[in-house]
Amino acid sequence: MHQLRLLLVITFFLSVCPCLSTNSSVRAESTSRPSERTFSQHAIKQPEGDLSTVEIICDSLQVEPNSDFATGPFLETSFQLSDLLRFQPVRLPESMIKYSRTAKGGRSTSHGKALAAPVWAHSPARRSGNDSRELYWFKGATMEMVADNDITPLLSELSASLTLAVDPSFRNKVFPEGERCLNGELLSLTQRTTDLIFPGGFAVPAASDEHWNFKFHAANSSNQTRRDRLKLRLYFIRDHSLVYPITPLHWQTANSKPSSKAVLSNFFADFEFLRPEWKSDPSKSAPFCGVPSVDTCTDTKTVSTAGSNTGTKQSHDSDQYPLFDASKDGPLLGEIKQVELQTTAGSITLTIDPQLAPCSATQIYRLLMKGAYDGTPIFRYEPNFVIQAANAEEKAAGAERLSDQTRALLRRLPLEIQAQKQGLVLHRPYVLSLGRWDDDPNSAVSSFSMIIGDAPHLDLKYTIFGRIARDTTSAATLERIKQQWPKKPTILKARNFHGQNSP
């Protein structure tokens, strides 16, 4: 009886502890591989907008035995982001792979040979030469190395390194507002660190016409030739598709001083960043000056600027917003309204006067009361001339985007200069003037300027719809904006003074 009990105990123990069974060596091998599979199958669970996944694939990557990074394989190529996003997936043929010297096993160098081009799902030749520059947000990357038999290589056998780099001078030109790019190396992935995904609400801004450079090295410490498949995934969100705000990131060099607390690794929040305004229609003859751009902006003082509209190309299209119609968009204001404009630099009291411009005063007051300007930056200051607020559609980094309901209120405003003709008001200090495109007098939408100097060249050309109150608080705020420039304040909220009803 005692022997029977002992046999039952041993049988039970073996059944619950398979590592002691005769198949233990097989089980140990089958469980060790997944534990070393460090690449992430990471899917961004809550993207801030429509997520685009870019795949770059090299199906046949031969890694010779006992090779190192100096031997190869080595792969380097560059892509324009718009091509990557449009023509998916991208496959890199084996003939693009290079070897630094003759590898052990007889593989010879491919330096000096004509290398094949990437194989696109659709040819980039179909890309239109009139494509405009667009803003995208880079959310991160993952790298996967898998052998021909779909087994992830052991980390002790395979070494891999992939680097993504950008052109700092190009980035500093197309992103003029924000931290300077001093280091072209955006990120590096290895066989042990196979993903870099930024946390929710953070991403790196990218221009669609940027060229990104990819460098890949691999080495094999085993005694057998390996054939592996490389798959790189990049994640992007188009700015126009954002439904949640994103704080831009910049990356620091080893010797630079961080400007904020690190968000991830060497990436930091860029609180100086403003969405750039890129000229998207080269056929327009009038200069376009929003956030200054090296290649599109001209001297605004010589061009009239109360002046220069800050909207994108779409805001200048005649069909983008309907023209203000008093019969449909009224009733028009019947009395002067005073509004407290709260900004990060302090408060400014605006007097909205419908006697100066009935349609414009009605519309701007309505937008202020509906919160359309909440989060809108004051993007421009020129001494003794102008302080200008951006279009209501433009928001500072981290601010909520304009809702569809509020956007539906936007209208193009007709030029209203009757009061100026009558001598009731002219472009002198403390007046409020609408910004518009220089070649279309009826293209004002929501950008407005606070005139801080005599500007007679704007008279009869731009609509004046009100004044800044000459009180100590408003004067102190305007002075603070001047003194703190180029730090750009943001409009926080607009509210009625007590006793006034909102529309």
C-alpha cells in the first residue's frame, strides 16, 4: 500500500512539472526563443488621428557566418516621406545590399556596382510635381528580424542596427518656429531595442517632402549562413486628421542642454513650436506671410500687412468659406461690444464697433464669443507697426483644434471702408484691422491685427472693425508682448464684460 501511494505521488508530480519529463530538452528550446523575441508587435492603441503605417521590407538578407558590422551586410537608402506614405509597401531587393569587404564564406563586395532601386507597390513616377508640402506627425518605429523559417533569431547569434536620420538644415528651414535641430540622427533601433513608440499626445513633426535616410547593419556570430527578413514599420498621423492635440517633440544632442523634462529617451517637448504656414499654391502671385518661412515670406512692411492673412492655401480658395450674408448670417450687431481677450501675456480689452464695419464687427464678435480663438497664437510683432493674431483655425501646440461646429461659422468678409472714407477712423495706434490676402480685398476670415503705430498705407485697403481700450491693463499687456518677444503669447479665452449678452 505504501509503494502504491509513492507511485501515485511521483506520477502526479511529473504531470504538473513537465520540465522533469523526458521531453524537457525539447520544451526548454521551444520556450527560450519567444523569451528572446524582443521586437514589439506594438499597435498604437489610441492614435490622435488617422494612423498611417509605412512598411519597408527586405525579404532576403544574407548574413555570412562569423561576420561583423565591418563585413556586412550594409544597406543604405533614402526616401521622401510623401513617397513612403503613398506607395506601400516598399521592398528593397537583395541587389541593394552592400558588403564592406569580402566576407568569410566567399561573398564579395558590391561597392562600385549599379545597385537596384527600391520596388514600390506603385511607381512614385505617378507623383504630381504640384504636390504641396503637408505636416505629418511621426509616432515611432518598430523593427523586426525573422529568419526564412519564420523563427526569430537568437540575440546571441545576430546583431543588427538600424538608424534613421534627417537633414537638420532642411528641418530648421521648414520648421522655423521651435527648437533648432542640431543632430540629424533621429533614432536608432537594435536587435535588443526593436521599437520606439512615443506616448500618447506626443510626436515628432515631419514635412511630407523631407528625405529620411535609412542605414542598416547586421552581423552573425554563428557558424552558419543566415538568411533573414527585415521589416521596418513607421507610424505617421496626418495633421489634418488630428482629433486629439499633439505636443511636438525634438531630440537633443549629447552636449546640448535639455529645455524640458524628457518625454522618452532623448526626446523632449518643444513648447516653442508653432505649426508652420507653407505656401501650397505657387500660382498665387501675392506673398503669403503666416509664420515666417524662409522660402516664401517677403518683407511684410513693404507689402501691406495688417494685412497678411495667416490661413493656409485653402483659406484663400473662393469656395472654402461662404461670403458673409447679412440676411442669413445676421442679425447684425446693433451696439458697441466690449470683450476681454485673455492671453498668456495678460488681458486686452477690445471694443467691437459695428458702426465702423457692420458685417466684420458682427462676425468677429460672434467668433470671439463662440470660443473660436481659444488656443490661437499671436504670431507676429513688428515694432511701431502691428501685433497680429493668427486665423482662428490655427492653434498653438497642445491646444484643442477648432471644432467642426465652430468651423462652420467661418465666413469670408467683404472689404468695409465706408467709415474710413468718411474720416471716422484710420489706421492709427490702437485700432483693430482685419488681415486678408493682398490680392483679394474680400478674403478676410478671422485673423486680425492690433495696430501700434501709424500705418496710413493700409487706409482704404483693410477693414477696421474696432479699437483697443486705452486702459492700463491693455497697455501693460501690449508692452509685455513687445518685451517678451519672440516668445509668442496664446489667446486663452474671450469673454463679455458684465451686463452684455453673448450672441
